[in-house]
Amino acid sequence: MLLTEKSREEEKLSFKEQILRDLERVKEQDRREKEVEIPNLTASSSQASSATPSDLEPETSTEELMADSLSVVDKILKNAPSVPPLSSARTDETDDQEEKEIRQPIIDKIEVVESEEPLVEPIHLAEEPVVEPVQPKVEPVELKPEEKEFNDTPTKVAVTYKTEDKKEEITPGMPERVEPVSTESSSGLADAPRRSRRQGATSTKKKSKAKGCLVTVLVLLVLVAVGGYFGYGYVQDSLKPVDASSKDYVTVQIPDGANVQEIGSTLEKSGLVKHGLIFSLYAKYYSHANLKSGYYNLKKSMSTDELIQELQKGGTPEAQAPVLANLTIPEGYTLEQIAQTVGQLQGEFKEPLTADAFLAKAQDETFISQLVAKYPNLLGSLPTKDSGVRYRLEGYLFPATYTIKESTTVESLIDEMVAAMDKAMSPYYATIKEKNLTVNELLSIASLVEKEGAKTEDRKKIAGVFYNRLNAGMPLQSNIAILYAQGKLGQKISLADDAGIDTTIDSPYNVYTHLGLMPGPVDSPSSDAIEASVNQTKSEYLYFVANVEDGKVYFATTKEEHDQNVAEHINSKLPQASSSN
């Protein structure tokens, strides 16, 4: 049976008082067991009592028994191993539990095993009539220092004492039968586990150390891998645009002699790159060292590669308004073709730049009057509306590349094109006047020369032919003017279309039926065509035919020579496009 937990009053008793009370309880229990003793125990007791009192040792009184027991307990407690302090590794919960166990009496930790067997084995008498019982003597167990140090388990104490019936008495909480254990064997058994614990502790420490090193290495590898991954992602992110959705321009100046690091720093301060250092390292790694100075209009939506491409082009000497788009007008484009090109622009402008808006503004008489007043040298001979021209400004818009800015409008764009033509014609105004020509007449001839020839030398000869025919009172007979009258100039013309040109069309642009020039130019001539028309090659040629297959032009002074050139170089190659004058 297990002894019940002591009450609060019992806890207040001293350790010795608890032992005395427990001994009284055991003694009372023994008296009760005598009354229900089995027959074997009765017989054994009767045999033992047959011995004469003189042969037995006198019974020990209760007071002496208790005194001896207390003496033994005091010695055991004095020599019992102390409980070492708990290691720092233990939790506070363990400390509280251990403290509670220490405060409780040792006897509370001991189980009393109930057994159905008799508490005292029957005594079988030997041949000798009398057996003197020997009082077992309990010696205190001397523990080694190392045992005291490492023994952290509660000490169980075996106490034996005599009863009135000379039975073996057991300490409450211990098994009823206590086998004597020699100090030597007990010490050996105690030493073995302690050595094992020390060796185990050492081995555990070594294993823990090795495991710790392995964990450290693994953690470092993971950190390096994670750092490399996030580092790569960080660099890649730094090369992306600062704001991909931004449409605003930032004007930045790259000074002369600036190195890559300084350029990166300037771009970072302007908010064009996330990290100037990464920009400079990237530019160096890919050998993008040819970055040029000047003023640049750059966007935050540009990637690092796009910024580098812009910086390689070179900036402007002075700051300019940001360019939203570039408009390129090819040489020889008609006004309608120019309008279609403008309508293809993409971007957010001050006002919509559409083809219809462009054509409407080009025919606005109020606007045209403003242009005439602004550019008198160029537009002084501008054909009137009733002259039969399709568009009064046809041929006066210079073919070039124009920058579209945030402030660009249709009106400002047309004005810029007219200004460019005025600039291109400025070197020839005096010569044109000396030739007794008007600017409109010169541009009309140049518009035909632009389409009839490709090389400068041929263009000058073609211009000379036109002047010769005009001076001779002959019609110009140019298919280019007829195609314009038909609205086909600029389109792809097949040989069948060229051969089937209606030379009888009723149009002021029909230079087959009308002598002299058209009412105005039919396209926007290039600077080369203008130059060839002003400084034509003087010759006796009145005819020419051009082979569009190889670009060669064949000239003749007589109609017979011309017909022969047409038969040899054109009619024999009818699958090829041709033009004849």
C-alpha cells in the first residue's frame, strides 16, 4: 500500500518527529497483523517461545528501539549524499518540482509493497535447540565525493530494527524484505552508472559540438545561397525602369569629361536610375564606356539599356524641350501623303495630330494668309485658290525629320515645315530672280525632276530638257503631272498603268495638252532636286526616257533618236516599268 500525502500540519513537523510518528504507525500495524497471523507463523512463534527466557536476549524496550532508530537515521542523514544544484539547462519548472521533493520526507518517496506472503518467514529450527537472533546492524554508507557530486536522485534509506517478536522490521516505504547489500558492491554499482554518465556527457558534448559545427556550416551555405539569390534579384530590379508608367521627361546635363561613376551619380540624383553604382558597374561590365556629354531629355520609364543607348548618341549643346515623337517626311511626298504620315504618330500631344486635322489646316485660308505674311520670299508667288491647284501649300512643306514635342499642334507643325522650306530655298532666291522665274515655277520644275531622275547628274540634265522645251514652246509631256492629276502619284504604278496614262485628261496638270508649267508643284522636292533645277545642265536635249529597271536615263535631241531609245531600252523590256518624254 502507498502512504498517503501528508497534510499541511504534518509538513510543519520536523523530520525527526515525522520519523517517530511513522515508527508508531508501523508498530501499530504490526500489532494488528499478529491477530490475523497465519498458522505457520503461529507455529513458528510457539516453537520460538518454548525456548527458555534465559537463552534469549532480553527484549529491547520501545524507548531504546526508538532511540536506536533515531541514532541510525541521524547517522544516515549526516552521511547521506547531498543533492547537487541543478544545471542551468534545467527549467524553472524542474527546479520547483525538485525542491518540493526534497522538502517531503524521505519516507514519502518509498513504496510499501503489499504482499500476500507472511511478513516474516517461518523460522525452521536447526538441530541446535536455540538460535540466537542477531541484531542486524546498519552502518552508514560512506559515499565517495564524486558520488555526492553526481547523485541527483532522492536517497532511499533502509532501516531495520527489532520488534517484540524478534521479526525483521522494515522501514516504511521500503520492500518488506531487505537483502543486505555490501558497501563494496553498492559502491561499485553506484560508480558504474556515474562513470557512464560522465562518459556519456563527454560524448554528448562532442556530438553536440560536431552537430553545432555542421549546423553552422549549413546555415552559412543557406545564407550565402539566399544572399546570392536576393542579391541577383536586387541587381536585376535596379536595372529596370524607375517608373515604367511615367511619361514625363527629365532634362539632365552630362558634363564634359564625366566618367561612368559620375554619370551614374548624376542619373541617380535626377531620379532616372535606382542606384548609380549599379548603373556604372553594369556599363563597365558590358564595355559601355562611350557615353557622351550634353543635354538629354530622358524618361523614368527607360531601362538601363535604353538610357545607355541615348547617352551614346550624344546630347545637345543646350537644353531643349523634350521630344515626344519623331516625324519623318520622305522626299517627293505629296501633301496628302504627309497628312497620312502625321496621322500615324503615337503619343499624348497637346491636340490630336490626325490626317484630317492636318489637311483641314493646310487649306485654311486664314492660316495661309498668316504664313504668306510670315514668309514673303517663299510664298510671295503662291498660287491662288482659283488657279486650279489642288492644295495651295503643295510642294511648300520641306521633306525632313521633325521632332514632336508636348506643345506641338497641327498649326505649329505646318508652320515648321514651311519654315524649313524657306530655309532650304534662301540660298537660291537671288538666282531664281535672275532666271526670270518665280519660286512657284522653280518648285514646280523641281517637283517633276524629283520623280523623273534619281541621280544628281541625271536630274540636272532632265531640268535642262524642261527648260529647253519651255523655251521652244513645247509641252513638257511628263507622266508625273498626269499621275498627280489622277491622284495616283506616290502609289505603285505598273507597266500597264504607265502605258495606259490618259494624256487627254481635262486637268490643269495635263502638261501634254497644256503648254508651260502646272499651276503649282505636285510634291515636296528635296534639296538635291531644287539644286538641280536651279543649276541645270545646259544642253541641246529635247527628249529623254528613263528605264526604271536600272535607273538609267537616255537623252536625245531629235524625235527619231528618242523613238529609237524608247524601242531599244523600253519597248523591248515591256515587263519593266518605264517613263518616256
